[in-house]
Amino acid sequence: MLNIVLFGPPGAGKGTQSAKLIEKYSLTHISTGDLFRKHLSEGTELGQLAKKYMDEGNLVPDQVVIDMVDDKIKDSGDIKGIIFDGFPRTVAQAEALDMLLNGKGTPVTGMIALEVNEEELKNRILERGKTSGRADDQDINKVENRIKVYKNETLPVAEYYKGQDKFASINGVGTIDSIFDSICSEINQLNN
């Protein structure tokens, strides 16, 4: 199975590229944001547990997130692979994901990181804010904070996958199609 972690800062183009990769490789999309919304709206046991932590202003524990990922994999039936979008966000989550997938005999194939300079990220997010309706895409202070949080908390996950020789860096500046071609080239190398 082809299991890809699509990685990069806010505004790097993960959503755009993820949609193209899902279509090309017939991958199952796993977004923790989508999983949270699903479990919360359906009032599942995991959703109620997550809500309890969120209502207290706490982060949802990694194990709850991993259980949601596991639930999604089980519900997806016979799949060709997975694209992880916005997950893992911490080294602890990456380790837990490895344990889960290795236990299923289908480890992470690789991490594809979209690299975009900070000025370009700010411009993209603010531009997206004009149409997205998201308040955090329209406030430069919030945009800068999201990029800072990414650098401080999420970027170490890249080092984790580098240590496993499962990391590929892609220039995330250019046309959507040229970036997509670069990603596909890396996936083809990882998948051999």
C-alpha cells in the first residue's frame, strides 16, 4: 500500500495537491480535521471523548486521534493507500502512527514536504482569506502565529521521517501541475 504523509506549513498547497494525488493514486484521504468533525457531529464515543478535552481547553490526546485514524482505516475497507493531510503534527503522533500502520503490515511509505518561503506563505494565505471565509486566513497576526507554531511544533516531524530515510522535499513554488509532477516523481521513487 502507498501511505503518504503530505507535509508543509499553512498555505503550502497541501489541500490542492492532496486532491490531485487522491485522484491519481486512488488514495483514501485522512484529515484529522475531517475526523474530528465527523466524530463530533455523530456523537460517537471517540467524539464525546475528544469534546470533553476540547471543552476543557485541552488538546485531544494523541491516542484519541490515533483511534480515530484507526477507525477511518477500518471503515474504508479495501484501500490502495492513504494520504495523511495535517497529520501527524508531532513526533509522538508520528511514532503512534507508525505503531498503528506497522501493526497492520502497511507502514508509512514516505513524507512529501512542500517547501515554501515565509513571505509567499503569508501572501497565499491572505489571498485565500479573501475567498475562504476563514477569519484566521484574513488576519496577518494570526497567519504569522500559525506559521510560527508550525515551525516550533510541527517541523520536528520532518526530522523524524528523515531519520527513517522516508523524507522528500519538494519546492512548493511554481505552477500547480509542475509541483504535482515533482511530487509524483518522488512518490514513484519511494514506492519502488
